[in-house]
Amino acid sequence: MASVNKRDNDDLSQPPSPKRVRVDESVAEDKAHDSPQTLDSILPPSHALLGLPPTGDALGVQVSEKDVGISEYIGHDVAPIHAIIKQRFTDFLVYEVDLDHEVVHLKSLAMPSSAKKVGAESEPAVATSDVKTEGTHSEVVPANATKASEALTVQEVLAEEDVKEKEDIPEDENPSWKATYAENLARFLSDESIGQLKQMYEEGPEPPRISDNGWVTRPAQVADVEGPARPVDAPAESAEAEAPSSRGKRSGDRGRGRGRGRGGRDKRGGQTREDPRKIVSKPMDDKAERTALHKAIRELFGGKLESQTDTTSNDDEGSRIMIKWARVGGGGARGGARTARGERGARGDYPPYIHFTLQKTNRDTQDALAYISRTIHCNVKDLSVAGTKDKRGVTVQRVSLRRGNRSVEDIWKAAHQLGRRSMEEVLSQRGERGVRIADLNYRKAGLELGMLKGNAFVITLRGVQVDSMETIDKSLSVLKHKGFINYYGMQRFGTAAVPTHSIGLAFLKSDWHKAVSLILQKRPGEHPDVEAARDAWLTDGDLDRALALMPRRVVAERCVLESFKKQKGDTRNAMGALSTIPRNLRLMYIHAYQSYVWNAIVSERIRIHGCDKPVPGDLVFTAEGGKVLESEGEGDEMRVDEDLAADQTKEPASSRERKRAARAKWEPPSVKTLTESDVDQYSIFDVIMPLPGRDVSYPGGKLGDRYREFLVADGLDPDNFIRKQKEYTLNGSYRKILQLPKDISWSVLKYTDPDVPLAQADEDALLGFDAPAVDENGKFLALQVRLTLGTAAYATMALREVTKMDTSSHFQSGLTLASEDQKFRGLGDDDEATKKDLTGDVDLSEP
């Protein structure tokens, strides 16, 4: 591995520089980190227990499968199949399987529409487009279907959208008052207040204007139960309250919202108005009563009205509650302005969430969500998924958005940047930055991590070399009937020379400066922008230039450097700098260390006892053990500890309440240690192994002792996993040692040009792009495998069982560069965008 540029007696995280305000007194405590970093010094001390030869300080050394405990196979008697995994990202297609066991696909690229309500009490309809719907399920309309089968061409969709822009305003412009409203509010408000609330509600979200001698208009009077009506000055609306889709829109609003752009003035030349109407309750000294009123307003009016404590009153008898129409873009979502008369009121009747299907190409899940949040102008925390998906591939999954007061149309237009792009461009070209969203509809609840059944894969292995076709069938038959070892794949440990589990161990040992050092460490083969940013800090000590060069997608490094920036260059508070890294990412480091230990012990179990049947000392779930949370797999991530699961809850409760609720529900699963008398009652697919932690049991015999050896070697106490920083406390979990794929099938294809795709993504099919064509006279072989895996399983580990080859990215990239098919690149592909892809160096994420 390449040594790192740094001066003697200096920590990697703290280069000397005039920009540093104070000398770091803790450097003396980190003398062990001052020597040039080698792979041996970076890997955990327990690495020596794996029985591998020392790596030394060779330049460019990368972490291999064996370095993270992956070493065994099930089909030892089957010959290996030489093949390249993920040579192109289109060779790895992932489709989420939802809780109804339905495989998620893109169904329509057209803009959805919020269906009109049939009656006041009717259930809100889901968004519709050119997808035929029945209940909650949608039927896919093929991209090449005829008009008779209800498929729409791009021209027909454009014509239909043009008609939509010219439609009349919905008839039920203003909401109607229901008798049940008064009945439910009688305990909180006087009859007079209820009457005033009714008047305000029936007037609608737009405050009425009062004529002033025909020259200008003045604001309406404020309804206040405690005093006479009074005029209120209306300040200009914030530019941020306007959605991009509503700026400058003319059709359908009859001039009511015209001119409300960044200038803050309407056509009359006056300031845009803030609604001055409000109802103020009597003083209430009982907190429970105030909470009940807030809840009643929220539930009765579906978010159209909002309530808040009146901070302007100073009454000794208690606090007053102020009720008014919800702000434009209510729910805290920025940019939710209405686009037609009364539309905001109608939107409040729909469920609070919008779900949509996301296809991302060669992008991390969080990176894609961050991009979406910027385009639709929402907080990234308002977006949630059931599982994280691989970067290196084309993946399809559902995403939920807390919509505030915006409709499916608003979100679709903003996400596709309609206005900057034409409708024809949106419906005929691939999504920008490798992101496409489609199939939007309303839902009552958001998604949480783990709300899926697994993932379906279409994987194409290229450059296949095998002694016979029988070997392919035999190898995949072993995978189909005997499964594969359920290792945590190499993605779990990162793709760089500094593995994530080494950083996780530094966290667990509270060695904060080493953790910072490892995060900022240089890695061979990085993107030039990242390499330059590291050099700016590590070599030149130029913090400003390092931050300017560091891409946004490099999250952990940017967080640490930004923390140093806030401290004016002081690097002593390493723990504080690390705490600015998103909690999910910090805990992923911790879980990576657990995964490393799990891999190592499972390899030992397979070496000692084989993989055919359980043996005494193995652990299994008892009948009442229930479901267990497992850590991330290829394509999805489930949480190991209840606090982290609580963080993903998107209900409108406080973070503390969510965590309290999660703790109350979580119980460690019930397990048992097999004995000679009951071992025959279970199969090898029932055997589980624990990830180290305080809430798990360990297997009997030598394997249990081996867990202790690994933890002690790494300086951890096997009897005490509690940390002073509670979020780094290991609770532990269980994971089955074998996985059995479902719906597995395979086929052998021929090709010549490696740039020609052999599988088609959903978006390309819907855009009508040519389907992959097999070259019967091709010079090279490809093996296409289709299979479905449950949650927390890695498809690359299944493929490893077939190929018997290392799946690390650097190894596979080396195979690609040395492959004979690279001499024929570009001969059969006219798509310049696809010609750029070779070994994963193309990055569609924003710099």
C-alpha cells in the first residue's frame, strides 16, 4: 500500500499548518499512529488469527476477501467458473420485493394526476397515469404496446398534458363545514369561537380582500375571541414558500396567484399577502388539554388548518392556542405552493405521504436521495426507503416522502425539473444524474428500513471461461439446492484500502484520533478530486482548499473537515468532529466490525463441521423466537439495534418518543443451543451465529471460545459491550449461516462488444430503447443469472459460490482490464453514454 505523505511526528488528521490556531496536545498520545500506515497496521490485531501471511508495506495492497474472514465454499468438488462480476453497472439489476411479495418495477414515466374526490367522505384516490389500476396494484403497460392496449406514445402524453393545463378549476373550490367539527371542538372553544372558525374555514385558504374606494385592497380583519377585529399588516411571502412548479404559472389560477415569484409582488404592485385570519382560544393551563386541542385540529381538518401556541399572549391563566389556515407548503415542506384556486384545501384531504418508484444508476442510495431532496426542495429526512441498494448497478425500489401540502403532480414536475426541461425531453430521455422517479401515489404511512421481503436480481457475468457447459449447470444446481454461505460481502467493508471495520474498531475502543486518521487516510486509485482534497489537507494543511475540492458525496471526510473549520483549524476535539458524521454512517462502521468477526467465526465453523447438517453446540431460534433484525445485505439494510430502527420512523412524534416506543417493543430473540438429543430436529438452514454484543448468546465449545479470542486480541472486553457513548454500545444480533436462493434460473449468452448491454433496465424499456440483442456468432460467453434473495443477503456471495473467485472491486476491476473482450469495445454500441463505462470509474454523483 502506498505510504501517505505526512511529516514525522504528525497524525494524519492533524498536519502542521499556519491555519491551525492551537497546537494539538493529544499528538503525544498518538505516537503509535505516526509511522507510515501499512495494511498490517490498519487491519485489526485479530487479523493475525485468520492464519494469513503478513501483508507488509507493499504499494497498492488492497483488502481481499480473506482479510475480512471470507474463505470457504460449499461446492468444493465443483470446478470454478472464471467470470467477471459487474463489468458494467447494467450487468447488475436489482429489483426490490415488497411486503406483498411483489417485485417492484417502473410502470409508467408519465406525469401522475390526483384523482378528483367523489364525495366528501370518499377515500383519496391514488395517482393515476397510463397505468391501469385496480385496488392498490398496478398493471404494467409494455413500452411497445399499441393504442388498443391503452399504452400512450410520447406525442399522446404531451397532448394530454397540454389539455390538463387548460382544464377548469375543480368545482368544490372551498371546503364545507361539517357538524362533527363543532361537536368535537365544543370542549375546547366557545360557541362564538367555533362560529368564527367556521366562517374562516368556509372562506377557504385564500383570505378575502376588502375594497378600499376602488384604488387598492386592504387585508381582512383578524378574528380574535379576546378582542375586536383588528387589521394586520401583511409582510411579503418568503421566496422559499413558492414551489418551483408554481413560479410563473398562469393557467388555471384565474390570476389569483399571478406574479408571486421571487420579487414578492403581485400584478397589482402590492406585496404578496400572508393570511391574517386566526382564531385564538381561551387561556388553557392544562398541558394535556392543549395537546388534545392540537390533536383534534390535526385530525379533524387533515392538515388544512394548523394550531400553535400563541407566543404573543402573556396570560397568567395559561397559554392560548392559535388556529389558522396551514401555511403554503404546510408540514414544513418547502415549496408546496398551490397552483390553482382552492387546490391547497383539496390536497389536505389526501394522505400525508407520497410513495414513488426510484430507479438509480451507479449511485449510492443516500446520494440519490440527497439529489432528489435538492430537486424537489425538501429535507432529506422526509425521504425514507425500505432498504439501501448497491451503487454499482441499476436498482429499483420504492421511496416514501412526507409530502407536506404538495401533490403528486408537484413532486413529479419538480423531480423532473419541468420548465428547465420540456415534457418531451422528460418522456424521451433518461433521467438526469442517473435518477428517475415514477409511479407516484398517495399513502397513509411512510416506509421504514426492513419493510421489504428481499430483492430480485438479474446478473450478467461476462468473460466466462469454463471447462464445459455441464460445469455451469452443476455449479448453479449446487447453489439452487444447497445454497451459499451467508457471508457479509465486500461492500460491507468498503471498496478502499482502509476498510470500514478498522474504523469501527477505533470507534469501539474510543480511539477517536485514530478513527479520524483512518477516515482521512489516502487511498490508492481514488477519484482525482478526492485525492487532491486529501493532499490539500494532509500534505499542505490547507483546510479551505481541502473543503473546496472534497466532493459532497464523500460524506464522512467532509463532516470531519467542516468540524475542524468551525473550530478554526483546531483538531483536538476528534470525538466531536466524528459526531458530526451522520449517525447511520457512524454505526455502519461499528456494524462492519461485527460483520468481520461473524465472517471469521462462520468460516471456522464450516472448516470444522462442514455445511451439511447441524452439530451439537450450534445455535438455532426456538419456535417462539420471532423475527430478528439483521444487518445490511446486498441491496438492503436492516437495523441491528432498536435505537437506530427508531431513527427511521417517520411518524410525527418526537425523536425521544420514537425511541421510547422502539425500546418498549424490542425483545432479544429466543435461541437454544443444540444437544445430541435434539440436533436431528433441525436442518443446516436453521443454524444461526451471533454478531458480538450484549444481547446475544454464543455457541458452545471451541467456537464460543473463538469469539472471545478475537475480541480480546482487538482490545475489547467480551463481558462488557456497554460504551460511555451509548450509541456505540453493541447490542448484537443473529444471522443464518446459509442462504437458499429462490426463483433461480440461468442462461448462457454470446457477445463480442462488452459495451453492448445484455439486460435492459426498466427505464430503457419504457423509453422504447432497443432491447438487448444476443450475438449468436459472438466471440465471448456471458452467463446471466436470475434469482431472488431474502433480506440481508449478498448476491455477490451467491455468485462467489459459482465462480470461486474473489469478489472485491479491485480484483474484479483487474479482471476487466485484462479481459480479451476489451479489444472489441464500442464496435456495436452507438450510445455514447454507455461507452464511458468500463470498470466503475464513471461516477454520476455530483461533485
